[in-house]
Amino acid sequence: MENFALTLDIIGKIMIAYTALSVHSYVSREHRINRAVFGAMKREKIVGVLGIIFMVAGYIIHIAT
């Protein structure tokens, strides 16, 4: 049962992270922001992707041990 709860938790976190990243992608495509904001959003997107990778890696490690 603990693995099921952990699975649901990681799915939820990934969904939230994906939503935030999609919003950034949409605003980037629209180009209705200045260059400084655009650069900051690119950095946030990289950090968001790394966060997803870390969450998945942590999940895998937790399940494997």
C-alpha cells in the first residue's frame, strides 16, 4: 500500500510540474514579454525539468531499496 501511495504522490507532483512548464512554453511562444522575462523563464524551465528528473530518480531509488 505504501508503494501505491508513493506512486500517486509522484504522479501528482509530475502533473503539477508539467502544468507549470506548459504555461511557460505557451508564454514563450506568444512572445508577449520582454527579453529579461523570457530569459528568466528559460532558466525556470530548465530547473523545472531537473526537478522532474530528481523526483523520478528519488521514486526509483525508494522503490528499489
